[in-house]
Amino acid sequence: MRYGTRVVGVGRRGRDLLVDAGRAEQPFLVHVRDSTGAETRIEAWAIIDASGTWATPSPAGADGLPALGEQAAAAAGLLSYRIPASEDAAASAGRHVVVVGNGHSAATAIIELGRIAREHPDTRITWVLRRGTEGNTFGGGDADELPARGALGQRSKATVTDGLVDLVTGFRTERIDLHGSQAVLAAEDGRTLDPADRLVVLTGFRPDLSFLSEVRLDLDYRLQAPVRIAADVDANLHSCGTVRATGASDLAHPEPGFYIVGAKSYGRAPTFLALTGYEQIRSITADLTGDHAAASRVELVLPDTGVCGGSGVFDAEDSGGSCCTAPGPQRVSIALAPAGAKITTTGGC
């Protein structure tokens, strides 16, 4: 166990990313730097990357890059990428706080800030969603098989229905302008919010792959998650029901003996549960010790979210349904058909 140490690179001894010959027979070399700046290398025959995503939050910018002025707002102390602790939330009493984000982190922040707003009615909270509707923002409620997760959504919803929070939908941040000690969010469609005393950006996290540039990875191009599990956690495709447990075979890469586990294994997907990570480690440990039967066995059934909707209505103002509800027939003109020709299509996702 080494403390105060950062991994700055991983590779194969004597082989850069390009070289095939004898690659699998060479040990991994983990390049590390300690608190004094001294660098060393550690040889390993297997590596489990459980470095998480906590240190790499996603920005407010709707295009996945920091909005214009976002870094300046953070440097000025007006913007944070962390859920406000109780003492931080208390400091927001009587001020205007804008929360950007759609997931559990945003819901947690809204609940804490809502508590402050109940005690200090002059506190103003604005909750910004990129999607065109609230959709599944409030989760599955009583249908969620994790009661605490279901309650989280319902409590955040109550802050909205009780009038403690202004919910703004379809707002994709393009720019953050500083006005003295306040910041103004501007959207791609030209809308702006009232000046905020504080911005809380909780738009998810992403994996840090910078120190893995010499490791051969097999990652999905959207999620930056292992391709074998990407389809199961991709919100572009679905969020219906539950995500299956994942094991060693799902998490393996073209580099034998290398695994990415935990929240980082889900890439940019926001649906990771600690239970999943425990099962991943159990399976990989069995695989590394030669118990391949145990590695392939699934010993976890994940709880249903109670939510069905997928990405669905990212651009639409109102979809009138979900990915599990088949829409009515739609008539679609075919460009190369004779004039007046039509085709009727039906079906769900």
C-alpha cells in the first residue's frame, strides 16, 4: 500500500502501444510519482484500475466542453462541481443558487438547498435541466426496488411542487458571464437566467484515461466504457428495468490482465451502484486466481430502478410516452416513391 502516490502512466515493459511482438509476455510497468515528485516504476502481471471518476466532473457546457467563461467562474469561487455540504448550503441562505444537472447528485443538492429555502424564504433556487422535459428526473418513486433511491427523487420533486425551486428545462449552457460577484448563465437558444450568487454544476463525471495512453483498451466511443457492457448502461438506448451484473469477461480488454472496474467501468453512464463494483471485484479476483467457473458465475441481481424512459425526449418538449410504450401509427413520406405514396410504421423501442 502506497499513500501520497499518483499513477502517471501504465505500459508494457519494452513495448509501446504499437508493438505486438511478445507483448503479452512482458509485465506491466506502472509509473508512479510520490509527494516529493520522485518517480518510480512498479512491475505487475495484472492491473485493476479502480480510480473512479470523482476527480473528473463533467462541465456545464452542453457540448461536453467547459462553457465560455466557466473556468473563470470557477476560479472566482462562484462555481462548484460538488454537492454542497450542510454548512455550504447554509451559506446560500438569502441568495440565488443555480443547480445544473439531472441526476442523483443534482437531486441531493436540491433537497439540501430546499431545506435552507424553507428556513429562509428569501433564498432562491433555480434547477436547470438540459432535456426538454423533466422526464425521469424524479426517478421511479415507490416502484424503485432501492427505497432510498426512490425517496430521493420524490423529495427533490417536493421542493419543486412546493414552490421552493424554479425548474428550467431545455436549457443548454453556452456561456457564463461574470457580473461583479454574480454569474449569468446563457443558453444556446439565447435565453439567460437571472444573476446567480452561486452555481452548482452536477452534470455527471467521466473517466480519466490520460495515464492509459499506452494500454490497449476496448472502449465504447460514446460512453468510454468497455464495449461489452456499454449497451446495457447507455441512456441513449434505454433505462428500462435493471442493468445486469458485470464480471471479468465483460471488463477485459485487448491487454491481457488489465481491467477497469467501479464507476470508471461505466464510463460516462450515471447508473453505477456500489453493489456492481463488489461483484466485479469478486469475479475478477476469481479469474486472476484461475477459478474461471467462479469468475463466470453471476452472484448478484441488481434492483430495478422503477424507471422506464431512456433518453427519449432530449430535444422534444413533450413525448407523450416512454420507450416502453409503443407510439401510435406514424405516416412517413418516402423520398424516392411516386408522388402521393405513403408508408405506415408502428412500434416502440
